[in-house]
Amino acid sequence: MNKKILLVNDTSEANNWGCKATTKALKQKVMLHGSIVDTFYLKELKDFSFEYKGLTYGVPKDYKEFVAYESFFEDAQHMPELGKRIQNVDVVFINGEGSVYDLQVKGVSILFIAYLAKHIFKKEVHFVNHTVDLSDPVMQGIVSKVYPILDHVAVREPVSYREVKSILPYMPLSLVPDYVFDYVPDPKLDRIYLEKKYGINIKSKYVCVSGSSFMSRKDRPEINVVELFTELCKKLSRIFDQVVVICPCGPEHKIFTPMAEKNNFTLVPRDTPTEDAISVLSQASLYVGGRWHPSIFAVLGGTPLIKFSANTQKTRGIIEMIGLEEPCFDVFNLENEMPKMLELAKIFLTKNKYYKKHILRRVEVLKKYTQFNHQIGQEVKVANFFYDRKMKSYKSPCSREFLYEQMVNFEKYISHYQKRIGMDQLIIDHYQQGQEIKNDNEL
């Protein structure tokens, strides 16, 4: 049966490298299991409203309003258009990217759609590919009521997994890497093309620098971005052959374009195609910034990361995913953090081959797990393997014999256990037949 799918939170129209990349990858996965017959775009969710009996209602303020609005959608005669759109499909597939934190309108909107789809219309509902920050008590209250009723919830990094498990310890939850891990740097984008288009000496030891998702937000403290990032780039230029300033979205474009021109830094602009952005970041010696998807673009080629804090804990999550142990630096304390960042940059440059090899091995395993994020109509299962850093060994909640069985049948059977979590649970470095799992010293 070719299922009719409603895709919620299509971010492809946003001026953001990551939004375009993740939605493109998401659609390719979803369409393997049905047809996308209707779509909610990001703009609709930010300006969310619906009409009932001539009155317009905005996004619910809390979970109590979710319940209060139920009767509107049970009224067949005056059914809001929102309800009709849900009613006309078999599956509601929700891209949770960049939504579930603070009390964001877009986050509450997609949770409300998920609630209606499952509770009122009894649809199959998948809520995937997202980071969760429950520091806002109202958002926490909504999540605690909505997530447990859905067919499948998948977060994209381990910090979010622990966050959800802290309030819903017994709820089935998947940890599945972002769809963007499925991308492969395009070999057709040769060195001459990139050098000519962007002025980057691809064979040199260059560093890419971006801002953070904290930048230019009215709900966050202000910092002197131009002055601090100019200083950072100048100091990095004494360590690396070339500094490349990247503009993954609007705030960087607005702030960094004049900064780069004034200081003669190489600039990769906002309208850069996804494939070009991946090629530039994946061939760099280091990426310094607080952006989620550019971080994935970078590690696809083994590029080490120095991460800033962001609007959620996602940057801590990506560090954990690729097995690095450096801190996530506070973008609001950049002046004091800078000396430590520069020392770390020197280490990454000196041992670049080692770190690239380590990161590429982690990424190879993470890629394996993206395939489980889109199995419509099936329980998504993720194997839990735990690395005990004190004992320097891997532990599993199952027997060693069963562990080997899973490795031998890796593509056929993935077991799901709901105990403690760490990204090392996904690292089966030696998953070939009959080969033992070894510790991180080999990486």
C-alpha cells in the first residue's frame, strides 16, 4: 500500500544551509515508503493559526489548551482546515528540527499537530530528527504528555536522549543521527573548481569559522560579534594557512560579509549550494563555530571541531557523537575562552591525520544508523553499546554471545535496549563477522 504522508516542518525554503540539506535528505527517505501529498512549511508553523466557526485561534499556550481545542476537531460539520489536512492522510511525519526548545511557536505548533493527528484522528505519527531542550517548564509539560502517545519519537543526539529520558524514563525512544549524515562529499567538485569559485587553497591547512545559532537573537544576550570574531580570525590566521569565514544562514551573512571584506578574509556566502558547502568544510583542517549542520558537513570528511554554545545543547551533542572530549565554549564569554580555543586549534592541526581518522570511523557507524530513522510503520530500533571510560572497555546489557549475533546480522537485526545512554552505544568499531569490539585506544 502506498501511504499518503503529511510532512510537517519542511524547512527547505529557509535561508539556511542545514535547513535545505536536512529537508532534502528527509524527503528522499520518506518517499521510499509513501507519497508526500501535503506539506506544512516552516513559515506556516511560525505564523500558526486555525479557524473555527469564524474565529481565529493561535498556537495553544500550554497543554491545557491542547485539550480545550479538541472539541473543535471533533466537530465534523465545522472541522477546521487543519483537521481536514490531517484527516486526508495515512501518516503524519514530523521533522522536529530546530523546534523543541524554550517555548518556540514552531515547536508548540508541531507538537499540537502531532497531538491532534494521534489523539483525535488516530493517524500513524512519527516525530523525528530533532534536538530537545526542556528547560522551559511549559514546553516540558507539553512534551511529557504528547511524546508517549506517538508511534515513534527519534532524537538526533545523546544530550536530547538523556533530557527526554529524565522525564519519561520508560517511554520507547530512539536515538538516530541526523539525516544529513547520509550526504557524501561530491567527488566531481574538484580542487580547481572550489579554488576558482571561493578562493580557497584546498591543499592548504585552512580553518573554517562561523557564528552560532545564538547570534542576533532578541531572546539572548548581545555580544560584540564583529570585534570578537575579527580578533579570533586574526589569531587563527597565525596558526593556519588560510581563514575561511562561512555564512550558513542570515545572521552570519549580515554580520560576517562586511567583516570578511574589511579584513580580507576568504568568504563562503549564504547562497552557496549544499554540495559546495560540504566540500569546503569536509576538506578543512578545522571548523570553529556553533552551527549544527555545518558541523556534520565538516565531520563527513573527518574535520575536527571546536564548538561554541548554541540556542540548545545540540553542539554538546555533536562533540559527544564524534567521540571528542573538549568542552563546548561559551560564545558569550568568547574573549576569555579564546586562549583555550587557540591552544586546542594547535593540537588539532598538529595531530590532524589522527583526528581525521578517528572522526571518519565514528561517522561511518553513524551513517549506518540514519537508515533506521524512516521505517514508516515499523518500530525503529537502535543497538545500545556502552563504553565505560573508567574501565576502558565496552559493556552491553546483553551477553557477549548475543552481542556477536547482532554484529553478524548487523543489517538484519538491531536490538533496542532502554538503559543508560551515551553516543558510544552506537560505536561498533569492528562490526565485521567474528571480530571483537575493541576500545577507543585504537581510534
